[in-house]
Amino acid sequence: MTASENDYAARRAIDRDIETLWGTARPRRGGEWLEVDLGAVEPVALVRWLPGTYQEVPSGFRLESSVDRSRWQVLVEVPRYVGPLYWSAGHPIGRIRSGRVEVRVSPTPARYLRIIQLGSDAVWPWTVRELFVYRARDGSLPPAAPVVRLYADHGWASQVALADPAVRMAPANRYLDAYGLEDSARNLWPSFDWSPGTGALVDTAEAPGFGATLAAGGLAFTPQAVGPLTLFAYASPIASMGPAVPIPSLRLTASRRPKAATLAADGRPETRWSTGRPQAPGDWLRVDLPGPRRLAAVRLWSASRTDWPRGLAVEGSRDGVTWRPLEARLRRERALRWVGIGALLAGDGVDAVDVTFEPAELTALRLTLTRGDPVFDWSVHELTVHEAR
């Protein structure tokens, strides 16, 4: 152990004697550091330390790592630190007077770690009674469900993150001010990003309800037993659909802002077509193909979770002139938030709408709103048309 000051006392931070400590010689002023040599390169996944008192935690900190002590990389930087955040009975609780500092990182090969204190305080120094560094353990999740992003309760999440270096946990740390939350409680619930490589680990007793919530939200999944728990792994929502028609062959127009309609199928999720005003019955979006294809589905995805179509009528045409109604089934994929306790999810709009119908030879499709919304547009960031299998 070495330190920017009081170097002679640095080893007290790892002597496993709670009565001793290392600390700065004066109140925190920024730039102080504490460095530890692990003796060999290890897959570092967690760093914890206990201060002398809860007031003697860093004002902010940066954790750096190195394998050779010449090149350093920043693992975590927290400009302002005011204490850990816990979940209790479904609510975020700031334990301002809990002195423990805990830093979780994706498993990173390192021999040297350096903690740099950021910020200042007029009264209190920075102290460390005991410092602990944890390596990632060997092991992995069952290979039948490849997961690299996991939602889970705190205890299970910690074990999985340490067991499998490939798995990263969904962000859960949030900052608090001295009086409460800096942002609304709703924003403390991280978005439930249900995409390839995502999984959710829940108690088996909660699995039926959790699965029902995913299904009600239109999210596809594959459940798998993992000891006393159940792992819900992402499954493709369009697995039952046929191949997508190549985007360059699609030609789009619309009743509103027709020149922008091509943005709904340009392969760029950052662009979109929208009605430009609150959606209303009769607004339509049309897709033409260069020739007849046996079609069976359309998928509408929008990053604007409020702008999903409130109701759709689907028509098809073989010649682009004569139209006939298609008996379509709509499945909405709800956007969800991970509330952070048990398997509780909260609704947060709609991510995508899948429209399926009986396979038909068509050269054009027309989607027409049957219901409107007094506030929100209808917008489409990406549209795909799928052939029948």
C-alpha cells in the first residue's frame, strides 16, 4: 500500500485491525490518493472500504487500474459521493450515514488499483479503516441461455456478476443530495431493456407472475430453471415471422409529411417519420414493393414510447390500386421499468407493434389509424415487412 500522504500508515488500511486506519493529514482538498498492489494480475470485480466515520468518505472519487503501473485506465468516476443507495419495500433509501463505500465494476485484469479522492471539505479528512478487493469467481450461467445483461435482486446480482465475467448488471446506483432524491423516484427505476443478451433472474415462486407480466407486455422469452431460481432469457419477438423484405426495396409514403415517410425504413434508428401533430383517425402510412411477395407481418418500432398507434386497420393490394382489408392481429411490446425488488415491473409506454395477418400475395400495404390521441403523434423509427415462412 502507498499513499499520497501519511504513506507510513497506508498499510493500516489492509491490516485487518478495525481499530487502526489510514487517513489524510488534513481536511479533504482533492487529489489525495491511495494505491494497492495486489501482487499479481487478478480479475477485479469489486472494491469496498470502511472509513473512520461516515463523514470521512470521499467527496467524490475515481477508481483506476493498471497491470504494469505505467498505463492506467479509469474504471469508475463519481464526481460527488454522498452515500450508498438501497432498495427497501420497493423504495430507494439513501443511507447517508452508512460509511461503507462499495464500487462494482465489470471484471477487469489489474495488479494495481488507485483510488483518487475528488472534491474538498472544510472539516473532515478522508480515512480508510479497512480496504477489501474482490476477484471475479470462475463459473458461468448455463450455456443454454446466453445472457450478458442481467436484472436481478441485489444479492443474486452480486453472485452472478462475480461468477461470470461476461455478465454485467443493469445500472442501479443513483446519487442523492443531503435531503432526498435529485430526480423523481420514477427515474430511479432503470428502463427494462429487453433486447438480445438480456435476462432476468427471479425466485421460482415469483416466476409465474413475472412470466405473465412479460407476456402481457408482449415480450418474448425463454424460461429456464437455475437452481432455486428461474432465468427468463430474451427471445426474438419476430421468430415466428418470415424473413424481412430488404429495406432498399421498400417505398413509403404517408397522408401526413409524405416526404419524410422514407425515414421510417432507412435502416437508421435515430431517424423517424411522424404525423407531426397528435394522431387522428384516417392518418395512414403506405408501403409499396417492386413486385408481389407473399407477406405475413409488419413490425413498427419507435424510440418515442408514447407515439404508438392507438388502433390500426390494415389493407393489402396486389396492384397498388385495388385494396382489400386484411384481418390483422396487433401485439404491442410494452416498455417496462425494473422497479428493483423481487420481480416487479412498471409500465412505461410501448416500444413496438407487431402486425400479423394471413399470408397473402401483395405488392402494397396500407396502415390506417382507427383511433387517435389528443396529445401524442404517431411516429415510426423503423418499419420492417416480413414474408410468410
